[in-house]
Amino acid sequence: MLVLQILIVIAAIVLIASVMMQKSDSDGVSSLMGGGNSETFFGKNQTSTLEGKLALITKISAAVFVVLAIVIVILA
């Protein structure tokens, strides 16, 4: 149980750090309605950029955090 708690703290720290390091979208709510920048994921080739890597790290750490939280609740 202690190992799971340590892992969830590490996942939370990585998640917070990766979100804080990402560049903010200046489009705001207008991008939700179809306005703003029309670049797509495939057109920008984000996987090789720092922004793309941070987005991937954010997704992975969020998934690890959620899975660990569910496991901890089930085992408690």
C-alpha cells in the first residue's frame, strides 16, 4: 500500500509539472466554437516538438494517476 501511495504522489508531481510547463492556448473559448487557429495535430507534427512530448507526458501521467487512485480505493 505504501508503494502505491508513493507512486501516486510521483504521478501527481509529474502531472502538475507537465501541465505547468505547457504553453497556454491564447485562443480561449473561441477555439471551441470553430474559430481561431485551424492547425490540426497531424498538420503540425507535434510528436517531435517539446509541446507534443509534454502533451504525451501529461496524458500518460494522468492515466497512471487515475489507475493508481482506483487501485488504492479498491484495496482500501
